[in-house]
Amino acid sequence: MEKPEAPRLNPRTDLYLELTALVSGIMLVAFVWLHAFLVATVIPGAPVFDGMARFLDRYSLGQIGITLLLLAGLTHILAAARRIPTGYREQRSLWRVAGRMRHTDSYAWAFQVVTGLFILVLAATHIWVVVADWPLEAVKSAWRVQTDYLGFYLVLLLISEFHGGVGLYRQSVKWLRFRRRPLALAVGAVVAFILAVNLAAIWALLRLGGVS
């Protein structure tokens, strides 16, 4: 008796899910990069940051942005989760094949899966903390960085930026057929720049006075 085959997605449905994961992923990366420059307004001083926060509140842009972020994040998770092996045997097989082939893209995909799980927990915590202490103010952000959240933000920053960078690399290779080495260098340079902007903002928050 033949073993029945596992059900497969219709090719058109699979394509739609791939495109959904692509578009939602681009939206998330765009948000993370925009977030870096918004937080970096603290570098010239707290009044600039607070002015930016008041502008966002005046037009409810912060609330709209968080809502869109949550929707894009949920959509991305649902669209991409179908590719994640859930069983122990599938996971062991994946790592075995990747190790045997020493295939960079296979390792990159596994990196995406692991960091995505961490981001899900850390980003949800970050959003909850910020929303619970609304409105945005430089002194509040500085207090979090100067007290208990510095390590938390550094971990979230590193894995989210690298997760986004690796995702852009993989999708560009897949859909646009860029050459791997020049693309990796270009994406790496952009990620390094965004990291520098974020770290400069964190340094400014660490040095900000008036935190009780």
C-alpha cells in the first residue's frame, strides 16, 4: 500500500503567499529603518526629539504606525511560517543538509527563522513598554536606556537589523537575480550605516540629563 502524499499548496496560492511575505517584509524593514532616523532626532537634543514626537501625536501618526506595524508583522509571520519545519526530524534534516552542503543561503534561511522568533518576543515587549508609557518623550526613552533596558535594546537592535538585512539579501537574490557578492556587500554597508545611526542615538540617550 502506497503512503499518501502530504497535501501541497496550489502553486498560485504559494506564489501569493511568497509575494505577501515579500511585501510585508519590505514594509517591516522600511519601518525599522525609519524608526532609526526618528529616534536619532535625539542626537541634536531632547527638544528636537520631543518636537518630532508631538508632530506624530498631532496627526496620530505614532498610533497609525504601530497599528500598521502589528498588521504587517502578523501578516509576515503567517505568510512565512509555512516554510518553517516544525518537526524535530525535519529540523535535524535541514541542519544536516545545510552542514553537508555548506550552503550560505541555507544558513541564511535558518538564521532568519531563529532571529524571527526572538524578534517576535522582543519587539512585542518593546511595543508594550512604549505604549504603556505613552506619549513619547526623550526623557522617558533615556530613562529606559539608562536603567534596565540597555542590554534589551542592544540585542533587539542587532538581531532586527541583521534579520532585515539577510531578508533583503535573500529576496533580492530570489526575485531580482542580483549577483551574490556585490549584493551582500551593498546590503552589509546599509545595515552597518543603520546600526551606526541607532548606536549614536542610544549613546545620546545615555548622555541625556534630567533623568530621575
